[in-house]
Amino acid sequence: MDEQVRAGILGCGNVGAALVRLLDDNADLISRRVGVRIGVGRVAVHNVTKERDVTLAPGVLTNDAESVVTDPNVDVVVEVIGGLEPARSLILSALKSGKAVVTANKELLANFGAELFEAAEAAGVDLLFEASVAGGIPLMRPLRESLAGERITRVMGIVNGTTNYILTQMTEEGSSFGDALSEAQRLGYAERDPTADIEGYDAAAKAAIIASIAFGARVVAGDVYREGITRVTDDDIAAAHELGYVVKLLAVAEERDGQIGVRVHPAMVPLAHPLATVRGSFNAVFIEGESVGELMLLGRGAGGGPTASAVLGDLIDAAKNLRSGSRGATLGVLHRVPIRPIDETASQFYISLDAADQPGVLAAIAGVFGKHEVSIQSMQQKGQGVEARLIFVTHLAREAAMSATIHDVRELDVVQRVGSVLRVVGGEE
């Protein structure tokens, strides 16, 4: 007879409920494939009287999360409540009690990951977190296991489905930012308060986790340079198309000269790049390694079903390891590595600005670019007279030099407004 492993689940929202249904629907499949039967032992929720679209045995639901963590009959704790507290304290309590933990909590890992990994290491138990980044896409496990011996140089990806949906609508349907956001909210891709998504906080937390795993370094959310998509305009989308690009919100983590750079920002991606074809709410992560070359993982990055699928994969691993008396791949020690300031990175840039349509304007602007050693690759003028707009694409330039250039261009009398400044993929250092 298959051995039984009992899961204690903290939270029964979209992800928690989807996990319970998966465990029920796929019980025989899991048993046949891995020889372990996983049951739901306890489920902690805020309100035990709320109606839920799941079937649970009497007495399983409780509003005492700590009792789930300390229950001697619970073998693996699954945390899907989100946020920093009480999730952090509950996970630490579970680990110190010798229980394996599965979590989907990107915010927690991006801020306290090192503490949690060290606690798991000290207790000799699994801490698994596949669902914390890119939903149902297998990403953490390949980075931790398949690519453990690979020197990864860069990980770049679309890790927020809400912003990718918005930008896709703006690109393909001609929607305004506001209309695309409203549609994303109607479809359930965006929260009522979309700040975490559209301002890049969600992607920045995921970027910190990716960098930590890919480079074995202590990277927290505060180390990530962050820009959202709220300043991307219809004109930027149209200009990108004319220039052979599409605008995406990218998370980039790279190692260079003993430093790690991690950033989230909108960027122009060449149409020929694999990431340019990632549409709608899909996520994709592009991995570059010295030996393996280039890899891309694509799939649904969010939602109860895909995220629960990733949680279930971790839960099955934890259950197998528990019954065999082993552990999964560990992270080892996360080292303290210098974080490369954004000013020290380099890229090509797209700049749009409104300027007077009169003799000497281009010379004045070009003089500012030259002063800061920013070389112009191309220039276009859109419109005439008071509606004249200039669009520049630079050669490779340092962020610090570009910032100084934009500052001085704004000071020119002939420049009414500097519009957008976007980085261009393909011209990074």
C-alpha cells in the first residue's frame, strides 16, 4: 500500500483551493507515478464559515494557523497565504519543527529568503518554492538542479502577466494604457489596486529571487532597480513598431566582473528575439549560460491553476524525500556579492522629445549628447511646427551618461518636453 503523507495548507484562496482540488482529482495519478498518497490533513483559513468550492473532511478547516504548523500529524506545510507576516513566522516555526515547507510567497522570499534557506539548512529539511516565480513554468528547479553546474551569465524574462497583457493590448489592439488596464482587471489578470504589477514591484520581487538562485547570492527586493509601465505611451508603442521592436516589461539579472546587476524596466525588444513573441498574460524566461547557450521557458505565469500545479510539484518532491529519508537540492550558502548600481550598466536607449521646429535645434541637442559622450545611432522627426517630435536611438551608452544627457536636454530652451526614455535590448554591455 502507498505511504501516506499529510499536508497542512496555510490559506485556501485561489491557489490553496486549486491545490486541494488537484490533490483530490489526481490522487490516483500521483500514487501510480510516485508511490506516495498525499492527503490534506489540516487547512488554515481566516474565516472557517466562508463557503468554498472545495470538499474537505469535517474538522480539517481551522482558523489557528499555528496549530497546523505544530500538528504532529502534518508532515509537510504548504504556505499560500502570501505577505510577510504571519507567513515568515509560520514557516520558520515549521522548519524548526523539522517539517518540510512548500511556499509560493515571492514577497517573503525576496525579502527574507536567506533567513529561511538558512533555517531549512539548519533543520535538514526541504524548503521548496517553484511557484514563487513565473507561476506554472518550471524555473526554480532547473536553476537549482539542472543548471547547478552551469555558469549562468544572464537571466532575462517577462515575469508579470498583467503588464504583458496590457502591453500586448496596446500593441495589437491599439488600446490606451487605461483601457488595457481596465480590461485586465475585468478578466482577473489585474487586481483592483494594480500598483504592484504596473509599477514593477511584483516583477522586482521575482527578479531578486531569480538572481539569488541563478548566482548563489544574497539579493533582496531593495537591490533591484525598478521602473513600471505607467509612462509607456501609445506613441512609444507605435515608434517601437516602426523601428522593428515591441515594448515589454523585462526583469534582468546578470553577473559581470564579480558584480550582480538586477533591474526591472520596460524595454524595446527586437521583433526577432524570442521574448518579442510572448503575448497576453503569458510569462517567459530567457536563460544564458556559458556552456548551455540560450534557453527559454514559456507558459502561464499566474492564476490559481498554474500556480497550484507548481505547488503540487514541490509538494510531491517533499513527500518523496520525506518517505525516502532524503532531501532535495539545496542552495548552499548564499554569498554576499556586490550589487552593481544601475548607473554603471550600459545599454542602447530610445528617447523621444518635443522640440521647436527651427534651425539649430538638432545641433543644440546633438551637442548635449556629444558633451556626455553619448553617440546617436539614428534620429527621426515626426510632425512639423509645434507638433514636431524627435526620436533618437543611441549606440551603447552608460546609464550615468544617459541620465546626465537627459537632464541637460531638458534645460535647452528649444526642448519643450522630454517624453520617454526606454532601454533597447540587443545593445547591452
